[in-house]
Amino acid sequence: MTPAEKAGADAILEIQDLRLHFPIKAGLLKKTVGYVKAVDGVSFDVYAGETVGLVGESGSGKTTIGRCIVRLYKPTTGSMHFRTEAGPVDIAQLDKRELLPIRRDIQMLFQDPNSSLNARIRVGDIIAEPLEIHAIGTADERRSRVEDLLEQVGLGAEMFNRFPHQLSGGQRQRVGVARALSIEPRFVICDEPVSALDVSVQAQVLNLLADLQEELGLTYVFIAHDLSVVEYISDRVMVMYLGKLMETAPTRKIFEKPAHPYTEALLNSIPKRAPGGHRKRFVLTGDIPSPVNPPAGCVFHTRCQYAVEICRTETPPLKPLPEDPETSVACHLAEEVTLQPYYTAEERRNLESSRA
Amino acid sequence: MNNLEGSGDERRFNLFGIRKKNIESGLKDEYQLLTVRQLMIRKFLRNRMALLSFIALVIIYAVTLFAGFFAPYTARDADSKLTYSPPMAIRLQDPETGHFHLPFFYPLRGKRNMETFQLEYVEEREERIPIQFFVKGEPYTALGIIVWDVHLFGSSDPAERLHIMGSDVRGRDLFSRIIYGGQVSLSVGIFGVLITIAVGSVIGTLSGYYGGVFDNVVQRLIETIRSFPQLPLWMALAAAIPPQWPPEWVYAGIVVVLAFINWTGLSREARGLVLSLKERDYVHAAEASGASTARIVRVHLIPNMASHIIVTATLAVPVTILGESALSFLGIGVRPPMVSWGLLLNDAIKIQNIVLYPWTLFPGLFILVAVIAYNFLGDGLRDMVDPFSR
Amino acid sequence: METVLEVDSLKTYFYIEQGVVRAVDGVSFALQAGKTLGIVGESGCGKSVTSRTIMRLLSPNLARIVAGSIKYYPAEGPPIELTQVDPYGDQIRDIRGNEIAMIFQEPMTSLNPVYTIGQQIMEAILLHQDVSKEEARERAIDVLRLVGIPLPERRVDQYPHEFSGGMRQRAMIAMALSCNPRILIADEPTTALDVTIEAQILELIQQIQQDNHMALIMITHDLNVIGEVADHVIVMYLGQVVESAPVDDIFDNPKHPYTQGLLNSLPMIGRDKRLEPITGSVPGPHERPRGCPFAPRCPQVMDVCRAESPPRFVLGPASDVACWLYDETIEVGHDPG
């Protein structure tokens, strides 16, 4: 059963042709001399209860999309229909006041717990802040809610009066989780929530997020650059490059049958142990181009080993594969090239049996 | 040092020794977790000059606050017989007999030198005049309400005046006038900086937070103000204060004039801080929860800026003190009957006065001490604000 | 096998306002020419301090080598005891950069923005080798070409800000390689980079290592990187080496409960199993456990672990582990083998 079917094909968020172009200003009069096309025409749906992994390198626009959804940024064009009790609302163009009720449903979890917690505020007050902003409950009610939350994220109510610097990195990120969940959102953008954490603590936070999702029926958009983390937590993966979606597919398919040459390159780049010797692999050359002047045609063609003439001139649309509609790819050659998977189905079976 | 390495057998062999060592060293807790506040205090206390300056400033402010008590005379108490008298020595030993006594002084008698027509003072050593502590003298009003007439020290004989730092052209005690002048000079620093903080941090915060046209206009305005040389601009503004204003108004006017330039520096500091703080994720988190701008400024920006603002403000105080002194020295600052250090220094404006009456430079010494102390204090506070640096 | 570096029970302590921080508290390893030693551990385990102690880069006012030895074996001549050399003297300068080179995590802060890439590489060459300026420039262009920078003749005159992140790291590597060092210490060389760039850099480092028969110390928190490049691995925790073993043993047959815990915490693609994190977090310097550093988080902790620090038990020709579970004289609840 696919995640979409699991959720009864109930899209909680439908994003259509989202664009965010930051103007570049120069000179004394601050004239706009160009645009950074951080997000450049992205459309996707998120279904209730699923976890969508959003991967890409720095500069791919994955964090910008997350910040658009929580409306830290106002998109340049495009629509973001969020399903509320009163029907879908396009949150792309709402103003600050109209957004307030929506913000109770959409929260964000930040990457670096050192910078996402105000060092001058006590842990309890940090977690209570969203409750205060939305004027939920009395002071006593808020306090007991915060104490419950502290227990729920595995910290214990005695942390209420601590300051962030008295906590370890993992504990700080738990505070971040508690703050995001304090107003009972349905939808959480997790922006690289474990990349600043140590391996052992990273696993604790990943498990906590998975447990909370099950308990509270949350929907996650999980932004990460670490493919193994994304593979662990996501039902579906979307691969971004230079502000555009390259491929979206169920997690297992991404690794077993990548459909976009960029996905293939990403998989190939993951450092992997090769027992008994050096691994032969192909390595993507060059750097990600500047989003100010993205290449014409397919944005990936400058680094793509399969690129042909049409890739340089025409932008491929993101469309479902005929033989596999769960996978959508933006590549002219999607049906022609055979790409190297991270592992074959057989290797996967071996992996599972060896680890069991 | 220890024998951890070597072959496996050897290692086992040495196990006992290792155990003993570990138990010994494991027992004492060498590392203590300090709170940020503890670290800050330690950091400040370790900066000797800052600590010393802080103590010096506390003493100076306490003395000027209770000027009536610490000064032997009032600022206007004149004696025409003792004009431009030099500092009188406080003695413990009789220069002739060599006997020790309680503190005393010899009164000065003026005699005109018939060649130069200068008044020259000699000590009259016939009679020792004891210096008395908690002596009754001229009545004064302390803290604006308490009327009292006890001074910390003074001459036991009201007819023989004691000028430990000399006197001025009208025979007024310079030491007393310096203490009273400190009230003006030092408070100008404080009030000027309070205005600076209020104006500078509000404008800087708004300009950093909102950016755009407002920021652009404010920044260009600041650049314009700062591109004038500081002293001439102060002079021009001070000259605009109407001469018919009462001295208290002039005082307020001078405070405003001095703050007029200082707020620009502080506002830039605040703007820079806001620009960096508003990109912190905790501000984003508050925004994503729908926090109002007022809330973000109040809860997240101000507490994180406060320490930096205090440092900048501390370093702005000596600038203001110097500014007031400069204006008063040039005669366009506070006006008599108010006294300030700069105004007192005005007596030393002529080169011949410096030669003949070098004690008229004493107010300059006080300005120097106050300004240096504030600078050291600001330095110490700056270290303290960033307790993790070394 | 030719040993080029031998570190023996090294202890480096920091003396700061709050007290003593035992950053490195008993580290031993030997490094062979042409081989890669991986040092892996979480933040605060002392892996970076170890490398900086070897290079003698730590300020003596702050950090002191309290015990142990670092022996460097030059190509000719007697071994040099690096703990005894003056950290500001000529001897260490001759070794640093020339014989032992280092690549840092953050290439932007390791390159001086006011000099061109070429000037910075040439400086290293001119410092250590008796060549003319022109020859040094030629050599700089050669190493830039070697690390795969396109158009090195033009790039040599550019400033660091004109380079992308991956290119800067390549330039750093070029600088490190400019004097043909015998040992390369790479301290988290790919942590700040994207995964496709990381792959390029790892390929490059390994290629150069093979060509020059260099010894490599790869310091990282990323077990996957270790698995890809290392021959031998030491696992560090709170300043101590808890396990030292060939790379295959570390992954297939980890001995120390901490190593086992790390592997169980690591999301591995294709493994559909819930992660089993190590409980708790790395203790801060103020809450340092008395016995085994890992005891408070260890699932197999015994009484002896809390009381005394374990010695290193030799398990094979190249592997040892610091864990009381492997002491045959102690009755253990379960069989450690």
C-alpha cells in the first residue's frame, strides 16, 4: 500500500507551482539587478499522516520551501492549499493576522538547537511561548501542559527552570520538539533536525519523532541532506536540485530504482563501506551552479553524464513514469537510461537477513 | 608516565598500579560547571583595572552626590582676602619642633610684592590651626531635602579658611568647587547617555528590524550627522541655546546637545545587533508561531542586546563628560552660578594663569581620572559580556 | 610495515577558568606508511585535540601535554619525540607542513582571504624547500592540477572567495600536499561539504594517498566515511581509546559496547530496523565518570566499571579493547566473545 493510499489520498497540503525569487539589490539606490531563484516552480502534495523526505544539496532550496510553508517567507508566486476544518485555504498570500489560526496547525523544528533556543529564557518558558502567543489556557494550565510535554519528549518536568546552556545538545533538540508540539500542530516541518547532533543522540531524536508521529498522527516534511536519515524516517522522498524537484518516489524505490540521473549521483556519493577493498564508483564532477543564473533547459545538464541536446534547451516537466505512476521524474531521458541503484532488490534482502 | 602500553602480559602485570592511580585521580572533582553569571563575574573580577576603576567611580559619585558633606565650603563661599591662594599643606609634624600633632595647617597671609605687584602668600607659623572632622559650617541641602551643616572636615577656626587645592579669583575654595562641579560634569555623562540609549536603541532596533526605506533614511541621516567634526557641531548647537534661559535649562540643553551626536553610534550598534539576532532560529520560531513584532522585540531582541548596549553606553559616558567639559571650558556650556569641571578649568584658559596659579588645573585631573576610569570599566564590561572568550 | 608515527598513552589537558578539562586522556596508536588510520568519535571525544597535539598547534598557555609520547620516524635519522620539541621552534616548523600536513574542517577559515590561493601554496613551498619563486609557482600550479582544479594556471591567482566550498577544500588539500608530506592528517575534511562534493574529496584523498604512499589519519564523526577509507580504526570516547581494530572488525564484530551502540544508532540504508540509540548523552567535563568513561551509558555495565577505568585488553594482533567485559579474571554475566 502506498502512503497516498494509506492516507486515503487525502492531501493535507497541495503546493502548486511555488516560486520564491529573492531580489539582489546593488548600488546606492538599491536597484534590483537580478534574482536568486531559490525555489523555482515546485508542485507537490503532502498526505495526512505521512513523512515526506526533502533531500538536496545546499542551495537546492529545500530549506526555503520549508520556510515558505511556515510562512517565514512569502512566496513570489504559486499556491499552497492547506486543508483546514473549513476547507482548503491558500496560505501563500495570507497576511499576518489571517495566518494566525493556521499557525496553530503548522509548526517548524529547527536544525541547530543552539541557535533555535533563546539563551536568556528558561526551558519552560521557551516551550510555553507558542501557547502564550495564541493565549491558550491560564498560566497554571500552560505550566502543566509544558510539564506534560517535557515528560512526553523524555526530559522530565524538573527541566522546567533550566536554561538552554545547562542542557546537552540532544536535550536541547528535545526542547525544540516540545516547543513545536505545544500548540498541537498537525503538520510539522522538520528542517534538518538531527544534522547538528551526535550519532548516538541523533538516533534518540529520530525515534522520538517517529513515536510522536504515531501517537499524535502528525504529518512531517523532513528536510535533510543525509540520505540514510531520510531513508530511515520517510515514506516518500523528493529530490531537489537548484530550486526544482527532480524526482519524487516512495522511499524504497528511490534507493532500488532511481529514475533521475541526479538521484543516481546522490546515491553513488553516499560514503559506503566496501568490505575487502576500495569501492569503484562514479563521482559527480563540478559544483552546483549559482541559483542566480541557473542553466537553461534541464538545470542538471551541466553535471549530467547522460545529457543530450534537448536537455540543454528544454526544461523537462515533472511527470509520472508511465510504468510506475508513483514515481515522478523531471528528465527527458527517464524512460531511456538505466540507472545504477544504491542496492538491488536482492542485495536488500541480503542486507535485511544479515542484520536481523 | 604510566604503563598502559607494551605487550599484553606486561599490561596485566601493571594492572594494579594503574588501578591505584585511577582511583586516586578519579576522586577529586577538578572541573566545576559555572553558570554564565558566575563566569561573567569571575571575568570582571580578574580585570584589575576595571575593578579599580569601578571602585574609583563609585567613590567619586558618592562624594559628588553628598557634595555638601564632603566639601568644606559651598561653591559660592568666597573670601576676598584669599584670592588665588595656593593649596595649603595639611601637616602632622611641626616643622620647627619636629613634634607630631593631629592634622593641622598654617594660615596663609597675602603680601603684595612691590616689584611685580603680585599677591604672594606666606605661611604664618605662629599658630597651628587644627583640622576638625565633622565640623559645623555653612548649612547645605543634601539630596535636595535634608538641611544640615556638618562637613566631613574643615578648619576649626571659621576665620581661618582652609583651601587644600587652593582658591580662585574670588577666593572660593577650589576643592569644594570641584566637588560641586562634579555634580554637573558627572551627571551630564549619565543623563546624556540615558537619552542616547533611549533614542539610539529604539531607532537602531526599528531600523534593523524593519529595514527598507526607514532604515535607508535613518542611516543616511546618521552618516550626515557623523560627517561633521564633533566639536564644532556641538559648539554650533550649544550656541543656539538662548542666553536668557535659566542655568537649569541651559544644563538640560547641553545634555540634549551632547546626546545628539552620541545616539548615532549607539543606534548603529543596536541596528547591527538586531540584524544578526533577527536571523537567529529562535526568532524564526517565534515568528512561525505567530508572535507579534512587539513580542519579538521585547522577549527575544532586547534581553539579548542589553549587555552590548550597556557596554557601548558605558564607553559613551566619558565622551559626554569630555564634551561638556570642552563646551564649558570654551564658555558656551553650563553657565555660572552653576559649576562644572570644564567651567572651573576656564580659569586656566590664559597661559599666564597656568604659570602663576598652576592649581587651577586640578579640575582637569578630575576629568582625566573620571574619563580613564570609565574607559577601563567599559573594557572590563566588554570582556564580561562575552564570558566564553579568553 | 614501516611505522611513521607512534603515539603512546598521550594525555593533553586544558587548563581553563572552570578547571581542568581532560581532552585527551590516554591515546595510543601506531601509523604505518601507505595506510589509513580512522579516528572516530562523537563531539568532545578528543579526536581533534589529538591531531592538534601531534602537530603541536595548541597554545602552551591553555593546553598541556601531561603525559605520553609522540614519536615521529623521519625517512632518515633517529625518531623525533614531538612532545619534547618547542611548539614555536624551528624543528616543529620543519616537520609541520613539510612532513606532517593537515587539512581542516572549514576551508574558509583556514585560508587567508587577503592572499591568492597561489601565494598561500607558494608560501608553504618556499618555507620548506630550497626553490626559486618561479619554481614554487610551477609547483603550486602542479598541485592544483593534481587535486583536480580546472584551469590551474588561472586559478592560482584567484582569492579564496572566488572558489566554491568544494574547490576551497581542494585548494587546502593542494596546500597540504605541496611539500609531499609523509603523513596527512585530515580533520573532518568533508563535514562542511555536500554529499556529492564529499565523494569527490574522499576519492581525491584516497587517490593521492595511493600515489604518494602517504600515511593518512582520517578524523571524523561519520562512521560511513570511516568504513569507506580506513584500514584501521580507533574509536574514542571522552578522551580515551575504547577500541582499536581493523576496519572490518569494527563493523562486523565490534567489541566495545560503545562501538556496538554507535553502529546500532546509525541509520543504514536498507536496514528496516528501529534504531537502538545509546541512552543518555556524552557527559560534560563536570560530570566525568570515575571508572570507565562509558559506564553511565553502557547497557552491560558492571560494578567494576563504575569503580575503575579498564586497561586495554589485547584481543588479536591488531585489536584491543578497553572494557572490563574482556577481562578473563572477572566473572562476567554473559560471554563477551
